Amino acid sequence: MKKTKKKIEFSSHTGNLALMRNYVRQFLETFPFSETQRTLMVLGVDEACTNIIRYAYHLRDDKLISLSLESGNDCVCMRLRDYGKKVPAAAMKSRPADLIKPGGLGLHLIRNAFDEVDYVLRSRGTELVLTKNLE
């Protein structure tokens, strides 16, 4: 399988999330994932973008979000980059999935959708690296 790399940049306006979801879905169509896996990955990236908007950018809609999509020989990798306020990794906890209340399930969703979830703290902002292995 040949390696591919695509990149999209957009402002932190929630109106851009539908375009981003379509972009990710189109990228994933060429890989042998199930429809359920694809949908979970798209929702995971959407959730990560929502978290960036909410926590790194404090709901400002004019900040940069960068998403690069890459495929290797045995996996796809999505890198989400923000330039906002860093949230310490220890503060990024998902709550128990059986606790019924709004909020906190996003990280649970992201960790279920991908095989590896890594937060890389940069001098400005954070890079979230989401990896899904090909079967």
C-alpha cells in the first residue's frame, strides 16, 4: 500500500467541523476498515477538535487547528495540532463510562476508536497523535 499524506487547516469555528468530518471520512474510504470503525474514527477526531475549541481555545472561533492524515504500511495516523493553552495530560481523564451525566465521555470515545492516543506537548500548544492499525 502506498503511503499517503494529506493536511487540512481550519479555524476553530464549530461550523468547520462538518467539513473536517467529510475530509477524514473521504481519507478513510480507501482503507479496509469496517463502516463502524470509520464512523468511530471520524467521531473521535470530531470530539478531539471539539475539545481543542473548548479547552485550548476557550471557545474562540478564530484560532488555527491543523489536521494531517497519514498512512503507513500497517496503520493510519491522524495528527491534530493546536496552538492554544496546554492542558496537563493528568487533567485529561475520562470518567467511568457507566456514570450517567453529560461530558467526559469524549476521551473514552477517542480511546475506543484508535489503537494509540498520544499527547505531545509542544512549545506552543499540543499535538494529538491518533493511530489506528490496519488489520
